[in-house]
Amino acid sequence: MKDTPTDSERYDSYIRENGRWNFFANVADLSAVNLAKAFVFSTTILPIYASHLTSSSILIGLIPAILEVGFLLPQIFVARKVETFDRMKPFVVKVSIFERVPYLVLALSVFLWPGAPRWFAYGVLALSITVASGSGGVATPAWKTMLGKVIAPDSRGLLFSMGMGIGGFLGVGGAFLTRWILNRFDYPYSYGWCFALAFAGQALSWVFLTLNREPPRRMRSSRESFSDYFRRLPSVLKNDGNFFRYLIGQLFMILGTMAASFYVLYGAERLGVTEGFAATLTMVALVSQSAGTPLIGRLSDRFGHKLMSELSALMGIGGLVALLLAPTPAWLGVTFVLMNLGRAAMAVTRMSITMEFSPIEDLPTYTALAGTLLAVPTFVAPVLGGWFIGLFGYRTTFFIAIGTALAGFIISRKGVTDPRVQR
């Protein structure tokens, strides 16, 4: 069934009739994206690849920072335009092409010039993930608004968790393949194959993305000027103090992940973790994600995304405590289970909760505010972690991260009202 123009009386009927189709199309999209991530896992594969290119802990920490910040920062600059779209899908489909192609560029750069200078290879890596994550960030306000239109409110947590869960199960197979590739092929060809497989998974997700059935709906009749729009943004935060306090809590929780990119490097230095075992840790992380996220999504839909956000901070703290106590490499499995469950819970809740803070007409702005304002701590966190490790060493940095994450938990617990209760 094609996307069909509908009048206001038929809009709700169209959404209901196509609800199941849209739900499973987006589950498939998210599953393929999470499969692709298994080949370039941000806390295992990418940091180790970056460590081949530079000895600087700050530059290594910069890679996951670029991934996150590139995704978050551009959102505020496109939300104003998105608010005037009748349909979001055409914009999302076009922009998201550039989210996927850079992984093909990375693969080709490895295969065509395997002996490239380390500084050049690092530059290609940094530029490619900047384009990929930046394109994802540009598309996100429209993408989340599209989901806000076509997915029922009581199914959003389940949607995100099923996408991550199924993608995690698929990613386990991808991680097995990644481990085999890393053990079978010499550097840098091993990473070239990982980048190529990541592109294949991303391309598959794009196909599912195009299957969304989204009816037109008038959002805002006219577009504000750029200056008027940005002058309005502080009043959004001022008038919605609960949303502002939520962002403050998230800021500290994000800073609490400052050392996550270095867990596997700590394991390599202190516990003798190999590159092949790093791929095993990816499998452990994905298995925990696959098993845990469907339950996370259902609990979030039932008991509130705020509660699950707070639990995600506690899981991250538990993972760090396990790492500090680890006597053997096997203990890193506990760390990666808790860390990845925490990251999965945070991803599910952060994508879902902004839809509850705002009405659909303001969702692009709320999405962009949450994304862009949290881009700063997201960028700073891994770079700050690398800097602290250089100054104080791993263990002291881990204790700092625990204290920061605990502060975010307390702020959220004491200062934020669940938006669905507030409404």
C-alpha cells in the first residue's frame, strides 16, 4: 500500500490500518542498524582500530565522541525546518543515504591503500564517522517525528527494544564473524572487511526505512525566521522546568560514561585481553542486549522511561565496579553485560521519553534540544576520560566516572517527575 494523502477525518484510521506494517518495518530497520554496529562496535572494535593509528588516548577517545556528537549536534539546526513538513519520510530517506555510504568509503580506503600513513588513515576514519553520524543527526528530528506519527504511544518502548534485541541476536552472529575476521586476516584488511560488512547492514536498514507508510499531517503553517526560532528556545526550557532538570540529570549520566571506550584497552594492558577476545566481548555485550532489551522496553512502557533511565545509570556503575574488581579477563564479561544493558536502557528511554515531554507539533524542537544540548557532554566525556587516564591512570578515572554517574542518578531521582505522570 502506498503512502496516500488523507484528510483530517481519515488520518487516525490510516494510522491504525497501517500500524502493524509500520511497527514491523521499523523493527526491521532498527534490527539491521544494530547488526551493522556489531562490525564496528564503538567500545571494542573502533577503539582498537584507532589504537593502531595513534598512541594518544585523547585521539582514541575522540572517535566514539565524534560518533555521538555528530549525531546529536546538528539536530537543533534542522528542527525549525522539519516542523513545517507535512511528511517526514522523504527527507529522512534522502539524508540517511549519507549516514551509510561513509562505511563503504572506509572499507575502500583500507583495501585500496593498506599502507597509508597512520595520520592519513586516522583522518579518513574521523572524517567518515563525522559524515555518517552527522547525517544521522540531521535526519533524526524528522525520523523521530515520523515515528511519533506512525507508532502508537504504548508501543514505542517495545519498538526500540525489539529493534535492539533482534539486532543484538543478529549481531551475535556478526560478532562471531568479526572475531573470525580479526583472527584470520592481517591488519588492516581485517578492519576493511568489518567496515564493508557494516555498510551492508546499514544498506539493508535503509531498504526497510523506505517501507514506512506515513500520511501527511500539517505541522506548522509557517516557518519562523532563524533568529526568532533560536530566541524561542530558551523559553521552552524555562517553561518546562521538568524537561530542563531531566537534561541536567542526563548530562551527569553521560559524563559518567567517560571511561567506557577504554575498558577494553584497560583489559588489554592489565589483564592480557587480545583482539580476538575483544570480539568475544562484543558478542557478550550483544547477547545481553538481545536478551535484556525486550524486557527493558516493556518495563519502560509500563512503569515509565524515567525509571528505566535511572536504572541504566546504576547498571553502568555496577559494570565499573566489576571492572575494578576484575582479577581475570573473564570478569570483563560482567562489565560488558552491565554496561551494554545500561546503554541499551538509556537508548530506549532517551528515544522514547522526549515523545512524552512534548506534543507532536513540538517534537522536532524537543528532540533537537535534547540532542544538541547533550552533544556537549557526549563529546567531552570520552575525551575527558582519555585526559584523566593520561593524568591519573585507569583506576582513578573509573572512580571519578562512578561518582559522576551517581550524581546524575540522584538528580533524576529527586528532581524529575515522570512526564507521563505530569501530563
